[in-house]
Amino acid sequence: MGGITTDLRAGLAFCTRLPVTATAGARLADAAWTFPIAGTVVGLIGGVVLYVALALNLPPFVTATLAVAATALATGCLHEDGLADTADGFGGGHERARVLEILRDSRIGTYGVIALIVSFLLRIGALSGLAAAGAGPAILALIAAHTGARGALPLLMRAVPRAREDGLSAGAGRPSANVAAGAVALGIVVMLVCLGFGATLVSAVLVAVALVLLARMAIRKIGGQTGDVLGTAEQAGEVLILLTAAALP
């Protein structure tokens, strides 16, 4: 139990801005199986906000906007920041050194702004459609999206080499095969419970295709993955799962 608690604290401290501190000496690569659990927590936070907003008779679009904003605040916009940086780097840089330089730059450019706008609009739009049918389907989809998207990250961390020897991804390390498989399994189980078999299958296929394409692009552009690329993978997974849930109620 001590090891599980240590892993959970490390996973929550990394994936969220909740008042949780990682145990000294905890290795994030070993704790990566808890990423989908952290995603479930984030999804629940968004779900509570969504439920309250609907109870106050707020319009579905406003409700969805508040719920997505709550999830972004719960993570400190960690993944949104990665998406913006990756869009700026891959869109504005041509040589590897320049792309890596842009990825480190805290400023946001046109590509990053557009990527964030598209990501937020797709998530809010899908969630508002679900919220129009009631709180239950929307909350379940939100939990599935955040859990499933984070469940795929350890697999990407393991399968794709690091682009550099410093930074967030390098510091996290490379998860073992068991850790990566455990994270994927947790994500799939929660998605099955929340969405059912059909939507889970379609979501899993779409997310897998998106990760393969992102991995190929990252290897071609910078030789591997970084923390920003992982954030982009999470955002892509979240969007695709929400869109699938909205399209296949």
C-alpha cells in the first residue's frame, strides 16, 4: 500500500494543481500508471462544475465552458501549454535546433493561439451537445476523456525516444512495459464503464491513430518526444474521446 500511495501522490502532483506533494524520492516513470487516475479526478472536478451549472439552469454552452475551464484550472493548464508550444514549434520551426528553441520559449505565437482556440471550441462544443441531453452523459464523457487521454501517455513515453536529455519528459524517465500497459488498461476500463463498448472502441482507434501520427511528426521534427509533445497527445486524446461520445450517444 505504501508504494501505491507514493505513486498516487506523484501522479496527482504531476498531473494536477491539487494540494498534493510527491513523496521524496518518488520516480515519475514508476508512477505513470496513475496518470489515468489523476485524469479521473480532473474529470470529476469538471463534472461537479457541470452539474452545478446545469442545476442553475445555465445554457449548455455556458455550462460546458465552465466545466472545461475547471478542468484546465485543475491541471494548471499543463497540457494546454504543451499543445500551444508544440503548435508553435512544429508550425514555425524548420530545423531541429530552432524547433527545440521555440518549444522552450514561454511566449505564445499564432500557431499556439489557433491550436488552443480549436481545442477549446471542440471540447466545449462536444460537451455542450452532451449537456443538452442531461448531466449524466456529459459528466461520464468528461471523466472518460480525461482518464483515457492520460492513460495513453505512458505508452507514448515508453515507445518514443526522448528528444533531449533535459526537460520535463527526460526528468520523468521511461516507464516500464508493465506501467505503460497498466495505464492503458485503467484508461480503457474507465472508458468502457462511462461510454460503453462501441464508443470506447472508436475512441481507442482514433486516439491510437492520432498518437502514431504525432509520434512520427515529433521524430521527424525533433528526433523524439518532449513534455510539450506529451501535453499535445493528452489534448488530442481528450478532444477525440469527447467528439466520439457526442457523435455516438
